[in-house]
Amino acid sequence: MAAPPLNAKFVRSHMVPNAQNMPAGGMGTILRLVYEFWGFCLHGSNDLRAPGWMASSQLTGSYISMPTGFESGSNILLASGSDGTTTAGSPYFSVTGSAPFSASYVGKWLTTWQSGSTSTDDSIYPIVGWLNSSSIVIDPQCGGTPPTTASVPQLTTRSGINYRVIDYYAASGLTYAAGQYFVIQFNDSGQVNSGQASSQAKIVSYNSTFSELRVQLSPSGSWDGTHFVSESYAEIAPEVSLGPSYGGWGIADWFHGVGVFPGYVTLVGGTGFLLCQAGGTWMSAGGGQNAGSFFHIEVPSRMYPQASDPNPICAINVGSGRASIQANVGYGATHRFFPSPYDATLRRWPGLIKSITGSGWNGSTFLAAIQSGPTLGNGVVSRWSLFENPRINKFLMNSAVMAMATVPGQAAATGQFSLARARLRSVRFTSGTYPLFIRVGDGTDRWIHAGGGTMWPWDHALVADRPVFMGF
């Protein structure tokens, strides 16, 4: 069964100019963005208030535990409707049968979507201008489809657009508490792997300051309104670093102390996956530009027989104290945590990737070539050219196969073998020296270099005057 297209949609560097009650307000802002993006931009129906693809969403409140007013409070959801229109190349959003807009909406955010649409116009946009009660100006750089002849984000011509006006500052000021959550559901898991259940993921706050985000997976989609039935996989805590080369795996906050604004959040989601990255000085007092966190949840392509692995789902969660996003051997940004189909254990699976170097590269002839570019085989080899095929003018870019090399220790020298369980679909990997933010790919699914050799889905849109992946 071939993997379906990603059908990715994007929120490009949503700027958070300020938030209340930090660090809880910062986490509340992120969770509000994920809720809005997943439930409406990606999976919204024509219901303007009920988000789509939440666990047991037909049972009121059963998929969510958040402060009163979080979903549709009158000071958070300011306006909504189904009569929105846009024109190709224009930054205006207008309504045809109502007049909901106020000058006070400048600085707020507009969620737009059409039920069942795969257009990247379905996104979250800052409202940057007010024209009249039926027309506002939005910034297409946060979303919007680039025209076929260029890469500048622009809206397309559409009508009958569903919309919601959201005040994220008000959302950040709610009284959050540790342990609050919502549970998302991957209704298209069966499109990725034949016969797979609608797997689920719980996105939950943690600790007394609400500064630590965790992810808990349910392969069988067993949420009953209060807990996962017959599944007790551990929550995936944010890691302080991505491997033993960087000082071990400690637990890190997404927010640490009270930093200064602005901050930036990028979201990418589509068929069977969700990526969230947040960065900037707002995440850590004194953290400079290097504070950044991210999580990635995905239904990967199954490689085991269906009976052996009926519902594969995996995730990675990295906190703002991480030292590197590098996809280093066996660990780094290539690894993912998988719930076992045989017991109640959550295990870290390293990723196998085609590469010019292997796990023993530190002591090889390649080391000098990679670091300083001396002769290798009577030729000058740079870090760049090691990953280039000059005949076709392309670079190595591969998906990762999740393989358990050794169960105890995983990277131990003894007992090496490979259990190749699944293939990641929504990330790619290349040389860590590939230029940051370079966009590649000439097919339906395209990619952008987020850093350290890790590439995320993109639609080739340029992002001007707005930091992308800050903190990486």
C-alpha cells in the first residue's frame, strides 16, 4: 500500500508579541494554536465551534480538559461565519452577507478553512488592517498558497470560507493548571496503513508552572473521555538533549523562567502527522535566540506484517534546553518513541538513513574530509560535495527507517541487529551542512531544511521578514 500524499498545511512563524501569566500563558498560547490549527484548518467541518478530529468529539468535553472559555469563550472567539471570500494575489478577507469586523480586531488572528479542502489557504493569519465592517487585511506570509509561477505566499480566489477571529492574548490569560489536555485523533490512519485504527495522541500540560508539554500515544485510539482504555504507555517528556553526545537525556521545560517577547510558533500538519515548533527569547529568561522546542507526532508507514504491528504511531518531544537538533547517529532528530504492540512499554527507536558515512565515521578517513576538505582519493572533498550528485544536480535526501539495533542500550556494541519497524513519512534527512531554510523537492510533497540535516514539509513558499524555526 503506497503512502498517501502528505496534503500538508502550514502556519508559518505565528508571532506571539506578548502573553499573560508566563510561563503558563506561553504554553496556553501554543496549545490554543495547535487546537485551532488541528481542529479547524486541518480537519474542520462546517461547524464553526466544534473542532474536527478530536477523540470522541461527539461527546461534549470528553476530548478536552482546559480552562473555562478556552474553546469558544466570548472574549477569545470574537466572531465567526461561513461567508468569507478571498481574491488571488490580494491580502483582503471579506464577508458577503454579514458585517462582523471591528477596528479592534487589528492585532487579533483569523482562522480560515473549507471543509474537506487541501488548500494551504486554510491557515491562521494575523489581522493587520481594518477597512470596514465587512473587510479586513490579513498577512498571507503566515499561510496562503504561492502562485505556480513564484514562491511568494499569496491567497487564492475562494468563497464560502469558514472563519473564526481569535484573541490569543485573552487565551493566554486564562487560569491554566497542570494536567490539562486535549486528545487529537488521526482519522486517516487507515489511509497510511491498511486496517489501522484511528490512533490518538494526548497533548498535556505538566508540572506546577505549566511549563512542560508532554505527549501520550494511544495506538488503538482507546480514549473513553477520561483515560486510554487498556493502554498505559508512558508520557513522552521533552528531552533536554537528543543523545549521549550532548550530555545525556534529561527532562527540559518548553518554557524556563520568563523570557522576553516576541516568540514564534510554526505548525505543519497533514495526512497522519502534526509538527509544532516554538522558539525565541520568550521561552527562556536569558536564553537568547537559542531557546526552542518542538514535537512531532506521526502515523508512519508500517513495515512489519499487519498482525505484528496493527497500529504504529510515534512521536518525538524536545524541550528548550536541548543542545542540538542534529540528526546524529542512532539518536538526534532521527529517533522516535514507539508504543510496543506486545507490551506496555514505550521504546526509543533510532532511525536508519542512507548516508555517505556510517556509525563509525568519527575514526574514518571521511572525518578529515568532512571537517576541513583535504584530499580524499586524490580529490578535494568538502562537506557539501559529499552529499551532492553533480550529474543530476541533486543532494541526498532520505526518509528514516526506524530500526531497533539493540533493545538494552540501543547503541551498545554488542548484540547488533536490525528490526526495521516503520518508515517516517513527514520528515526527510540530508547533510547537516545543507544551507538553512533551503527549499527542495520538485514533486507534490516539498521540503525545507529546518536545521541539522532535518527537513520538514513545505510548499516552496518564501517567508520574508519573519523568523522561521527560531531556536534551531
